[in-house]
Amino acid sequence: MKVIAITGKGGTGKTAVAGMLIKHLAAGKKTLLAIDADPDSNLPDVLGVKVGKTIGDMREFMLQERDKMAPDTNKEALLESKVYEVLTEMPRYDLLVLGRPEGSGCYCFANNLLRGIMDRIL
Ligand SMILES: Nc1ncnc2c1ncn2[C@@H]1O[C@H](COP(=O)(O)OP(=O)(O)OP(=O)(O)O)[C@@H](O)[C@H]1O
Ligand SMILES: [Mg+2]
């Protein structure tokens, strides 16, 4: 299993390179998980993929629901069940989008969710 991360200054072609790399690798025999971890997401547009929910949406759901949850709610299991709602399955690869969390607060929780999801899925 290999992880390829693309980072760099704004507007230097990260998304363009990622899109071409995904298309190239998906044409081979490898199993591929593509992740758009840019809050200002546009990888789905480059790939021509329509994405429903994002990890940011998962964060909003957890924030909204946490006060209503019974104390013995298994949050890990709940999150795990949500992972498959935010995974867009394409014929040759899966796509996960971080998205932009609504409202105030930093991206830490969404980033931590992404880390946990990556550990689980990889
Ligand atoms: N090799 C290239 N030659 C010419 N234009 C390019 C090249 N790579 C990317 N571009 C164009 O440059 C612009 C920025 O590219 P892209 O969106 O991939 O950058 P980015 O690093 O993902 O930007 P951001 O930091 O905003 O996410 C786009 O209009 C893209 O089509
Ligand atoms: Mg980009």
C-alpha cells in the first residue's frame, strides 16, 4: 500500500496533477482511494464526479446530535456507519471529500475524523 500526498502553494496545479494521477492509476489494476483534503474542494469537479456528503457534513451531524445522544451511545460505531455515507464509490476508485465545515470553529475535528477514517479504510 502506498500513500501519495500532493501539497504546495495555491494555484500551482495540485488538483490538476491529482486528477490526472487518479485517472492514470485508476486505469491500472490498483485499488485506489482518492481524498480531497482541501476545504475549498474542487477535485470532484476535475474528475467529473458528483459528491453527496462530505466529512464536514459528518462533523456537523455529530455536533448537532451529540447533546441528544444517550450517554451510552457508541460514538465510534456511529461514526463508522457514517463513513460509508460520505464515501463516493466510482467503478475504479473511491473518493472521500473533507469539505468545508459550516459555522465557526477550526477544522481540527474534521481533520481528526479524516485521519481516523483513513486508518480504518487503509
Ligand atoms: N501544467 C499546467 N499548465 C497550464 N495550466 C495549468 C497546469 N496545471 C494547472 N493549470 C491550471 O492552473 C490553474 C490552477 O490549477 P489547480 O486548480 O490544479 O491548482 P491548485 O494548486 O489545486 O490550486 P488551489 O491551491 O487553489 O487548490 C487551473 O486553471 C489549471 O487548469
Ligand atoms: Mg486545488
